[in-house]
Amino acid sequence: EKDEPGEEVRVTYRELLELTCRLGNTLKRQGVKRGDRVTIYMPPCPLAVASMLACARIGAVHAVVFAGFSAEALADRIRD
């Protein structure tokens, strides 16, 4: 569901798998590999879910930070 009540996006398992694989390949092309750390800063949406799954798929450790944090709080979470 999106932030607005009543708004939602439906994604099939096949669409989620395809998006996850594409994102995983993009991350690998950018040099992300097993054991690397990735911080995902996105609103809650299907793309954020696919990003988390893509990191897990290639073995990258990931942390999720959603909007609403101050710059200092965001920096602390990234360092952690």
C-alpha cells in the first residue's frame, strides 16, 4: 500500500522475481559483491522490497532506512 489510503500497487511473484534479478545484476555491475554493505533509502514500495531481495540474493548485507530521519540520524544508521 502507498501512503495515501486506498492506493495500492499489485505485483505478481514473477514480476517481483524479474525486478529482483534486474536489480541484483545492476548492483553487481556497480561492483557490489558478497559481504558488501548496502543501505537502502527508499519509501516503502515494491521497488524497495525488490532491492532488499536483490541484496540478499547476491549476498550483500543491507540495511533499510525509510524517509523521515534527520541528516544526523541517517548518517548514524548508515555507519551502524
